[in-house]
Amino acid sequence: MPAIGAATDPRQRFSRVAIVHYWLVTMRGGERVLERMLRLFPQADVFTHVYDPAAMSDTIRAHKVTTSFIQRLPGARRHYHSYLPLMPMALEQLDLRGYDLVISSESGPAKGVIAAPDALHLSYVHSPMRYLWDHYHDYRAAAGLVSRTVMPLLCHRLRAWDVGSAARVDRILANSHFIQRRIAKAWRREASVVHPPVDVDLFSRAEAVGPAYLWVGQMVPYKRPDLAIDAFNALGLPLVMIGDGPMAAAMRQRAGPTITILPRLDFNALRRAYAQCRALVFPAEEDFGIVPVEVIASGRPVLAYAGGGALDSVTQDVSGQFFASQSVDS
């Protein structure tokens, strides 16, 4: 990397900035990080596979957004995961000539773009693609018959591309020490840790705390909503679960009478839920986990699985407690 003088703002070096985000169809943690990148580089253009402007914030909509050819394929906004095998080719067709700084926001495939020879490519990694690496067998077991049959061949080829495209990146940042280790294992690359931004000033304590525990997240296998439900069914304690996703219908059927499931809350209601909960239940092996930080900022403790990014944010006996294994008894 070219040397930068200590007194120089690095942003002044770059006249044209491209930020590549995997897809823009919901506002979640990765998109909040993208917002902060766009505030750092207000001149940046955004590139992505699929874009739904109605689902994005004003900050993102204010920038020029260029999509790959996947945007024009049938049902792409809802079923973008189905086009994963095409995404390496789609990324490599994006024209980034003229950009002197490329920042890829990596969780789905984003880092595989081809930057100009004299451009700096920095990748901020939320996670190497879980469905290719350490969560591959979980995703395959949950897939339908056709997907389960073709996944071994497709994922084998995608892993080779994933490792090869990592070699084209100049500098890699990981969002937690857990992701830093996953990058080293999957890509054999070193990464520095830069925790994602969380606006903790938006949260505050409540005067009174209620009896119910809280679970918040997308209802997908690795976030383990099933583990929370089974434990609280056994305990008979009140639990409020906020989230939607492919497992939601099954989780509603599984939940006992002490468990309430809400698909979503507006931001003010969510802040109240954080501040008034007995504790946040966090059974996932998460990449970093912004929700625990927001709950701690609200003055409430976190009951977290002792793995993943929670080890970077939760302090035992200060801001929470850890349990050792992802089991009901633990």
C-alpha cells in the first residue's frame, strides 16, 4: 500500500470511491455499516447484486447504486440466494475502471470484483460466506432435495473462487476476532479487527424492568431460535421473541404459552424492549452481534453462548453471563 503521511486524512487521497455490498434488500447490521461507510466517503458510488430502493434508508438511496445483471433475473429481489452460482461472474462484470479506492462489504460475495491495477481494494468482512464454509453442512441439511443434491458440486467450485478472489484484495478488515480466525482458516489471509459501528447514544436505561427475557434476530438456523424456545418451554419463564424469517412458522408452532413471537417492532418500541427486558438471550455463534451491544447500552445484561463475536462485546459478570454449549441444559 502506498505510504500515507500521519498528518494527512486518507480520504483526501481518493477522488473516486466504489463501495461493493453483496445485496441491498433489507436494512440489517451489514446495511448499517454500509451507511457509516457512505458517511465517511460521501462521494462514493455503490455497487450490488440486487437493489430494492423501497427497503433502503435515505442515506443509501442518496447515492448512485449500480446493480449486476442478477437484478434483471426473475424474482431476484426475493430469491437472490438462488442466483449464488452466478454471482462470481456477475461481480467480475462490474466496471470499476476509474475508481482509485474500492471497499467491498463482504458477507455474501462482494470482494470478487476486479479493481484497477493502481486502485486500493479494502475488504471489510462481516463473515466469509457461511454456506460455503463452517455452516455448509447445516445449510445443506436444511435445504430441499434439489438444492441438497447440487450443493456439493456448486459449493466446491464456489470455494475455489472464494479463496482465489481473496488473493486479489489488498487489505482485509474483520469485524471481530472470531471472524479474523475464520478468515485465516478459509482464505489463509491476515486481517485486522475493526468492530462495526454501533450508535450507543440512541439507547438508555428504563426506570422499571419487566419479567420477560428477550430474543431478537432473523429466524434462521444459525441464530438458534429453536434453542431459546426449547429452553424457555422447559423453564416456563416468559420470553419475547422479535424476528421473522424462514423458521418463523415452525417456531410459532413450537413455542409454549410463556413465549410471545412478534415479527417486528418499530425502532422506539425496540428500544423500550431492550431497556425493559430481564436479559437478552443470545444463543447464536454470531459474527459480531450488534444487538448485544445495543442491549448493554440500554443497561440490561446478555445471556450469551460463549463463542463467536459475543466474546468481543460481553464481559462475564459485568455485562452478562456466558453458557458453554448450544444445548438446552447449558
